[in-house]
Amino acid sequence: MASSALLDVLKGKMPGRRPLWFMRQAGRYLPEYREVRAKAGSFLKLCYTPELAKEVTLQPLRRFDLDAAIIFADILVVPQAMGLGLSFADGEGPVVEKVSGPEGVAALRPVDEAEEVQLVCETVSQVKASLSKDIALIGFCGAPWTVASYMIGGGGEGGREAARAVALAGPQWFAELMQRLVDASVAYLVRQVDAGAEVVQIFDSWAGDLPGYAQQDLVGKPIAAILSRLRKERPGVPAIVFARGAGAGHRMIGEMTKAEGLSVETSMPLDWARDHLAGRHVVQGNLDPLVVEQGGGALEAGVRQVAGILPKQHHIFNLGHGMRPGTSPAHVDSVVKAVRRLDG
Ligand code: CP3
């Protein structure tokens, strides 16, 4: 069986073809996902029922010729495993129980023994057992800043601004919260690797909320701390960092974290990424999820733009953010076929 194109590029080898997967490749745009989610009763029930989470992890791979599976879970599993309440209101965002001072941080639990972590890792091992060797299995967690942003802001209206205000004021309890999240992320990723994850991605979705001067301390440093500990504890597992909205900050974040892959947002000009990131890092991205939803000529042009700039040994084809729930699966199929066609 061939090796995985995704692992090959991340390990600096020439891949057999351009690696391709999509953020939120499992999800509401697939009718078969909606069916399983209805059966589960709620999104969180789905995340914590390994047989069902395995099924939705594998669904996109049955339809599309992809190079990776990403474990079906959420970045907010970690705050829940630390003891905070979590719910998802239908059609709205997450609602996270807030932390607002030193007592709240002190009450947080380590995640090692948490049932939530065990259940996600059970999904990882079940998926791993049924994946062919040429499909890489991606484990993930949220980055400390983004997860802290949810824990402070609660996920609702105005929450991100409230979290940013705390981060920039910099009380001691915020520093402790970030440290607890570094520890929890290492423990969680180590468990995922032991269960079968071959690559890890760290999602810093709200990196772009921060002023540029704060990216080093709040994005680069905590992610670097996670990855250096992960490399010591489980050597040889490549990492992809998605500091969404970091712009030119991706270069500093790449230098600090030494991530094998850097995922870049839709607004990043890929020629800049080619000139400043590629060679030292594999660049992942960054087709606009909107053109996938739209389809037609915009989709074809988007794929040509993205795949035309970076050669396959420096690129992982992906979106600049997650798949939109209204996307037609036929359009996703068109993207996959267009990528394969362009690479001959
Ligand atoms: O296919 C995959 O990418 C794997 C599964 C995955 C989900 N969330 C499933 C999900 C992954 C990797 C995530 C990461 C995640 N979760 C991020 C980082 C990436 C990003 O989008 O920036 C963030 C910020 C979250 C937090 C989160 N989870 C939000 C804000 C929401 C609500 C918005 C929305 O899309 O509904 C979720 C819910 C969520 N996570 C869904 C899925 C499939 C939708 C749940 C449903 O079925 O209703």
C-alpha cells in the first residue's frame, strides 16, 4: 500500500500526488452527516459516541478522493474536559461556561482522566483501525489563545472582545489559564497520538483578533511550548498550525513553533506564502470556502489560482477556513477533480 501523500510532504518527501483534504470535511453539508447527527440527538452526543463519530469521520472519504481523515470532535472538548459546562444551541454557536478570575482557573481539572478525552480517543482508535495506509489520520486541538477566548468570552456576542481585553490587560490568572491550556493540549494530543493520530493540527481560529505585537506572546509562544513538549514525548509526529488571520505573522509563528505545516487563511496571498514560508514549512490552504459553495467558474478559477502557485511538494490543498454548511457535495467533488486534473 502506498504511503500517505500528506505524511510524505510533511516529512519533506516528494508526494505521489498533491495532498488534499478540507477543514470541516465532515459536517452539515453532507446529507448522510445530518442523518447520523439526527440519530445522535445533538452535536455533542455525536462527538462522544465513538461508533457514530467514527462513521461521520469516514463519510467524506467515501465520497471524495481525499488524503486525510480528521477526527470528528471539537476544540471545545478541552474546556469541557477541564470541567466547564458546554452546549451548542441549534443553528447558533457554542455556549461555554465562563472563567473570570483566579478561582475559576484554580478549579479547572487536568484532562488526562477525563471521560470526554477517553471517548474522543476511542474514536481515534476505531477510525485508525479502518483506514487504509494511504490516508493520514489527523488529530487536533484548539490553540490556547482561541480556547481561552471561548473560556473567557463564553462564545456569545461580544465574547471575543471581552477575552481580548483580558488578554491585553494581562492579569496573572490569564497567564495561568494559558499555561493550563498548554498542559491540557499536550496531554490531549499525546493521547490522540497513542490512539493512532499520525499528524496533529492546532487551530488558532482567533489569532487574527489580536494586535500584531501580541501574536508572539499569545499565539507563537504557547503553540511552540505545546509542540516542543509533544516532540519530546512523541517524536516524529508532524504538526500543522492554523493561526487564522495572522497574515505576515505566520512567518514568526512558523519560526517559533517550527511547525512542519502552516495553514493559511483565505485572505493570505499565496505568492507571499510561497516566498516567505514555503521551503521551511509546507503551506496548507487556502481556497475560499465561498467559491466552493458558489461553484461554477469561480470555483474552477479559485482552484487554478491556489494550486498554480505552489508545487505539490510544498503544498497541502485545503480551504482557507471550514466548509460552509450550505455547500453542495457536488461542488466539493468538482474541487477534488479539478485539483487532480491540474496535477495531471
Ligand atoms: O471535519 C472536521 O473539520 C473535524 C471536526 C471539527 C469540528 N469543529 C466539528 C464541528 C473541527 C476540527 C472543529 C474545530 C473547531 N471548532 C474550531 C476551529 C476551526 C474553525 O472553524 O475556526 C472552532 C472555532 C470550533 C468551535 C465551534 N464548533 C463553533 C464556533 C461551532 C459553531 C459554528 C458551526 O459551524 O456550527 C462548532 C460546531 C461544530 N463543530 C459543528 C461541526 C461539524 C457543527 C455542529 C452541528 O452539527 O450542528
